[in-house]
Amino acid sequence: MKRGLRLTPLGGVGEVGKNCLLLETGDGLILIDAGVQFPDKELLGIDLIIPDISYVADRRDRLRGIIITHGHEDHLGALPYLLNALGSRSRIPVYGSRLVLGLARARLEEHKAEHLCQLTELDFGAVLPLGGITVELFPVGHSIPDAAGLILQSAYGTIVHTSDFKLGEMPAAGLQRLTSLARSGVRLLLSDTVRIESPEPTPSESAVTETIRAIFAEAPGRIIFTTFASNLARVGSVINVAQEQGRFVAIAGRSMERNLAIAREGGYLSVPDELLVPLDRAARLPNRRVVIIMTGSQGEPSSALGRMAFGEHRILHIREGDTVILSATPIPGNQRTVSAIIDNLFRAGARVFYPPVTPNLHSSGHASRQEIGQLLELLKPQYAIPMHGEFRMMKLFQLLAQEKGLPPDHVILPEIGRSLEIDHNGIRSGGLIESGTILVDGLTVGEVNGVVLRDRRALASEGILVVAATLSRTSGTIIRPPQIFARGVPSMEDGPFLTEAEARVSRVLRNAAEIEPENRIVSEAVKSVLAEFIYQRTRLRPMILPVISEL
Ligand SMILES: [Zn+2]
Ligand SMILES: [Zn+2]
């Protein structure tokens, strides 16, 4: 492209998660954020979902850098995968604040991808020329320290990208910077919308600390505390309260340990060494002297809390009189597992505190409708684009922006892959570029497709059936009669139904021996006869795997 500026969301609009925004000028490409999304149960066995960046990979030589706004998974988690997709021709500059880079480094080391990029710290307020525009980070209030919004200065005006923010705890420097920008004029605002359905601001972090302090003061025995491992502000408050009340702190869960170490190393949390004790020592200390901070606030079965609640933790077991604090609200989809954990904790004799039963026990990192309205009033942008939200949230933003005086055609609802062209005349929707989702399943990236998922769904809902038989290579006659092994198919695991199915397969094989077709055709015939027989009897269509060998 020659002139103008093109913005294309590659993820994170019309959905919550896998934030990734492409910026394109005549001088190059810039990616903002590299987030993952966690799959729901529809995607059986899928670990992660990441954005498809084929468009950028095809233009790899023009990519000037990747900017990460903060250390949450939905902004940082796909970085190793995206760097791998971009290849290793040269190190790609990755920019971010100090904590972001610390978290990114740990993630890249896990994936052995450090050599693919050049991590470069960007101070708040410093101006970085990149691909024909300038980029500046400004500090925002969010649930992780060092979270940044972006100020992008281009030939077509100033763009403010809030990324995740709330106004309630906005650092003064950030608010001042936005106020001064408003005076010089903001062309376009890109705003977080994920909490726009809540009219009022979230409780402040200090109100949450007060709640925690009160629960600690009343706790008769051990305290077990869980929140998002990335919520370092909350973890810091809990450590302070523990120190005040003479309790030692133990940490359980790999991501919690890792994030705490990075935050201490970077000077974001000051924790005296003598306050921290290993888990096995914590288990031997008097109950009243211990708090254990652990992973599991989303009910993850493999987390420390998950294993503890179900009696499967190596060291930790729930005891009568334990106090368990869940300082997080379940993400939609996790509600059932979180509830099951709470049930088990109560059953084991623990006192359990969780939202909303205990008020002010969690504070969101995102702006409410009221705060988004205040931001629109402060910045008075000419144009606005809602981001980081599902369609209805983006629509609510559009209506709110109109209430604040923006003309309807100046608020553009974005979609993944649809370019937005910005020039002196305005902002218009452009064409679609290659984009979409890539599924990550264990160590394979992108190889799980619709066929694999359909098979997994069939296995889950209809069961599986393996039919094995051995035929003579020379005559095609049956050497070992067919045997059927079924899992998850009612009345197929033994009994007369199974015997009859095996008899039908034998008949197919005997008929086949007369005309000696290829093995593949015999397999297909077995499959279709069995499928029809089972469907007639059970109305199920299990996966059928014929294993016909020849001797
Ligand atoms: Zn965030
Ligand atoms: Zn986010």
C-alpha cells in the first residue's frame, strides 16, 4: 500500500480473547498484541486457540515489530506460536514494558523460541518510530502492573488504543497524558468494551484488600488463597496482609511461582525472603501461621486448588477449619468446575469465601459503561472503534459513543480480517485479508481441523467400535473370525447383539472371498454393513475402525 494507514484486527473483536491487531502503512507492518483464547468444551481436546497471521507471514520482511500491551494471556500467550509461524530469518523486535518482557521471556524459554525475537524494553512516555508512525506507551489501570495503552501518531492524526483498562485506578501520569492529547485532538479511539454491560465501576483494589484483611483476622486456622496467577497486584496485597498478621506465605502452582519470581526480580513486589516458606514446611507449621497462595481460581482440575479439593495433591490436604478464599469470578464456561471445587471444599470442612456471596472479594481490571463514557468525554475522539468484546458489547459501545455526540458513521464495528482504511478523508471499511483461527493441540499447531474435531465429537457422543479379522492373502478366506471391540456403544460391549454383529461381518468377508476385492474395499463393506446394523438397533453412529489384516 502507498498512502494511508490500515488497521486490521486479526483477533479479539466479536470475541473475548486472542487479541491481535495489525497496523499497516507504506513503510511496513506492526502487530499489536499476540493473545491466546482458551477453548470451550465444543473443541474437544484443544489446548489453545491462536490468531491466523498468514497475511503477516507472507509479508515477513515488512514486519517492523510486535508490541505487547500487558502480560495477560489474551495479549501475550500466543507470542511463541506467532514467532514460530513467522520463522527465523531475522530476530523480530518485540516491544513492551519491563514486566511484559519478563513474562514474555519465561514464555519464550518454555517454547525454546528466544532466538526468534529481540526483546526491547519500551519506557512509558518514550517515543518509538516504527513503520512510518510513532508509538508511545502510557500507563493504564488494570489488574496487572505495567499495563499500557498506546498512542500512535500518524500522518492521519493521533490514535489512542486503550488496550485493557479501567479508569478507577488509572495512574496519574496516564490520565495527564490523555488530557494533554485531548487538547491537541484525537482522531481515533480504540476502546476496551468487555465490561460495558456493567453500569457501575468495579470495587477498588483497596476495597478488596480490606475484605481480605477482615477474613484473615477472623480465620481460626490455615488460609488458602487463590486468584489469577497474573493478578500480581492482588497477590502482593495478600502477601502484605499475611506479613501484618504474622503468617508465613507458601506458593503452590507453577504459574503462580513463576509470576511471583518475575515480579520480585523486576521490583514490582517486595517480599522479604524469610516470609516465604516451601510447601512441605508450611504443612508442618502451626495452622494459624500459614497462608498458601495457589492457582485454581478458575476451577482448573490440574491446578493446586483443583487437586487439593479432590484429595489428589501430593502435600496439601484440606483440613477442618481451613479458610479458603477465591478472589476471582469464574470466566463464563468455568462456572461448573469452580462450583464443584467449592462444594468439595465445604464437604471437607473448610470455610469458603467467594464472590458474589462475599462482596468486594474481586475487582475487575476493566472499565464499566460509566468509565468508558468518561473516557469518551475526556478524549472527544472524531472516530471510535470498539475492541476486546463480543458483538453486543461492541454494539453497546457504538450506542454509548453516539450518546456522547459521535455521528453514527464515525463509530465502526470491526470484524476479524476486515481492514479499516484511515486517511485524510475519514475511516472506511475495506476488504478482507486472510485471517481466522489456528487450533493448538498439545505440540501440534494448526493440524487439528474440522475433520479431527468431528471425529472427536463422534467419539464423545456415539462411541467407537474396532472390528478386527484376518484373511488369507492367497484365497481371501477367513483365518481369524471377526472380533468387535466397542467402547461407549450401549449393548455392544458383549451379549447377543455383539454376536450378531460379528456374524454379519463374517458374512461380508465370506462374500468378499468369492470375488477377491482389494483389502480397502473389504474394509469399506464391513464398515457400511456394521454402521447400518448398529444404526437400526441403537440410532447411534459410532466411529467404526475395521482392521482387516492378511496372512
Ligand atoms: Zn488484561
Ligand atoms: Zn485482555
